[in-house]
Amino acid sequence: MTDPRDEYEKDMGNMGNMGCTENMENIEHDGCAPDDAVSGAGTDRDTVSDTAAGGKDSGAGRAPAENSAGGGSWNSSEQGTQFGGFANSRYIGHPINDFESQTGWQDGPVPQPPVVQQTNTGKKVLGILVSGILFGVVAGGTMFGVNQAAKRVFSSDAAKETSAPLILEESQPETKDPSADSAAGAAIGSTETGTDLYDVSEIVENAIPSVVAINTQTTITQNDWFFGPQTYRASGSGSGIIAAENDSELLLISNNHVVADSQKLTVTFHDGTSVEAAVKGTDPNTDLAVIAVAMENIPEETRGKIKVAVMGDSDSLKLGERVIAIGNALGQGQSVTSGVVSVLNKKIPMQNGTTRTLIQVDAAINPGNSGGALLNRKGELIGINSAKYSRTDVEGVGFAIPISQAKTIIDDLMTKKTKVPVPEDQRAYIGIQMSNIDAVTARNYNLPEGVYVYRIIPGFAAEQSDLKERDVIVKFGGETVRTGEDLQKLVSYYHGGETVKVTIMREDENRVYQEKEVEITLSYRKDAENAKKNGQP
């Protein structure tokens, strides 16, 4: 019986039909796309792009974001960009400011005076006139009496409203002990610290210096049937939380869908200062990301105004507990909403087939709020705003990642290498020809998902390592790899000559894939370019 993996090898022979990538990473060759750049790979963010007509073009990627809002899908508030940005956000316009459209009034034909028939009977006319006079006298007297009575009644009620303020305790006559009344009123209208339950201004004032606005820029390439590849710039927005700092970096938590695929990240602090940031680590499965800002780029005055968020315990949350959401709603700057915990440990199926356990709240989690802070009444961080359920018949449903669940992942992401793109002349190179194995291909050919090593190019890094053809790359430098684009982007953060750990899936003697780790000392991309110019394969 033919093994499906052998069939995959045969299919790979026709590279044009398989969407293969070239063996020289990002170096043009005939008949194939650049290496490590996968044909047709999309983006996981919502976008707002400039069109040729000078307008705005909204679109959504594969992920939910910050930003995506589609019928019945989960919006990661996002991360399209989502918010990324404002993509797919629904806005209801105001009615036309026109009397006819608002009232339904329409001008009719001009009324004409009735035609009076001539008659010789004067008594009828006189009788009608007398009846009208009598009716007017009776009606006038009646209205006068009603008006006087109404004045007395309503003036009395008005006097009562202005002289006697509303007291909640009066609606509970069964309470006899005045001290008990006072205690009950305090419990209903305040938090444990004696602050008004509905007044969250003090909590916000203390916590808002820990929350930042994040703006992203991404270059998107789409293949057009008639005009070929079309490239345009997309911008997005989201939020972040200051989680830690060290001697060289300020570390912030956000959502993966907010920062994924971005070429440029800008962080704006509470005082309005904006600085560039870089991705440190991401985890698409949990939609978490950690980004870093170099401390040397933060003005001294701003350093004195920002705070590291106080971590709370999401496991101690209770249904109905009041929470506050702070974020960069709609990309318009920091905003605040509040609500209560609606559901704990809510299982949410995601578009990629995974399931997340989230906190459901009735606070508004709008595009741009993704990555922002969800706080308890003490101002402690108990969740990371992640998504909004967007459907025309559902409102007031938002979701946050529980901080107790996320802490271990965040701590791990903080240890990753900060991903600052390396100058072109120092950029690394692997030296492989590869193909994507997505979920469908993996199922059809009984292969693991990842990047399939179809061919190793002689004379470069891959050949000099333990990497082999037919291996499937699943992690590079500890970062998950699903496509050649993922791999290409990760390689762009390394210098030639650096050694990196690569996690692969490899067949054993029984043709069962086993996970292994190999080390690759990277070549220089410029050497590969020179080899191409000299006619080397």
C-alpha cells in the first residue's frame, strides 16, 4: 500500500503546483517564489489601508483581532488590527437631519375652502350660530376649572420633590435599626474601602499609567488575478500593559493578534510620549505577546510617570464582581469602561480550531482595547482584554485572558530574544528549499504541520548542521513556525554566524515522526546572493 508521505514527495516534484519556496531565502529565482516566503500566505490582522482613490479600505485577516468583527465570529479587539485597527467595526450612522425623514411629514395639497350651498332657510344658519356660541362658553368654563385644579396639584408635587431628596433606605421600611440601615447603604453603594461602587475614578487614576496605546504598521501583499501582486500598507491599533522592567528594557504584555506581522510598533504612554518598540515573544495559541521598549529611548520625565501594573489573582474572581477595562478603544487614545464578571472559565472555540478559557464580562471590549488591562476593585490586573463577540443581535459581551492562566506563558515570553531586524548586509541565511504543511495537507498526507524541508542547498548552514531533507521545522529559536513566512521573519532577526536551536519533526525507522532539536550556525545572506550572481545553483 502506498504511503501518503511518498505521494507527497511525488507531488512535490511539480513545485509550481505545490506553492514551493525557492532555496535561496528571499533571493529571486526562475519559476519559483522567493525562499522562506510562501506564496499566498495571508495575514492574521484586521487592516485599514489607503486605497488608490485616497479613501480607506477595511479588511479582515484570518484571525479574529483587535480587531476583527464579523457576524458570529470572535473578535480579538485585536488582532486587526485588528483593530487591528477598525476593520469590520460596525457603526450606525445618524438619521438624516431632515424634518421630513424624521417625522414622516409630507406636504399635502393646499386645502381649498368648502363650497357653501345657497339656501333660503335663515333659521338653520341662526341655530348653528347659537349652538356654537353655547358650546364655546361651556368648553371654556370647563378648561378653566381643569387648569386651576392642575396648577394646585402639580405645584404641590413639585414642592415635595425639591424639598425632600430621595433616600434609598426609605424603600426598606422593614429595617428598624438605624445603624443597620447605615451599614446596608454602605454595602450597596461602596466597595470594601468605602469608595462608591460605581465611581472607579480613583482606581483608574492609579492604574492608567500602567496602560499604553500600541500602533502598528504592516505591509500586505495580495495576488490579483489581473494585475499580479499588489502591495499596500495597513495600520492597526491596540493596547498594552507595563508588566516588568530591567536595566535595559521596559516589558509590556499585549495580544498576539495586535502585534503579529507588524513591521513597525509604536508605544504611546499615558503622558503622550511615543517611542518605538519591538516584539520579544508571541504565543498564537493563547493570543499572548510580550513587546519591549529600550529604556534609553524613554525620556526621564516619562519614566517618572509610568508604573508597572500590580498583578492580581483571576482565580479568586466571583460572578457579578465589578471590573474595569482600560485600553486604546477605537485607536483614539486611552478609554475606560466598567462592568461585571458574567461568566468564569468560559470555553470559547477559536477559528484555528483551538479552545480558550476566558473571562466573560459585560464591559465594552471594543476594537483597540485588545491587549489592555482588566482590573478588579483593588486596581489589580486580573485579565488581558482579548476579544469581543460581534454579532448584530448580541451586545455587551467581551472576553479577557485570565492573568493567573497567562502568567507562566508571559514569564517565558519575557526571556525571548528581542526581535529587532538585522541590517541587510548582516542578515542570516539557512539554505533550504521548503514547502508549507498546513492542517489540510497534514491530514491528507499524514504529516506534522510546519515547514517541510524539501531540499538542502549545498555549501550553506543547513548542510553543515544535522538538519535533513524530509524534516519538518516546527520551532526556530523557541518560536513556533507554521509557514515559510514565519521562518523568514524569524531569520531576519539573526546575524550571520549566530547559532540557533531548531525544533524539528523527523521520521524514525518505523516512519513515525519524533520531535528532535538541532543546532544551526547560520550563514550570511549576502554570501547566498553572491553565489547566485556567480551562477551557482
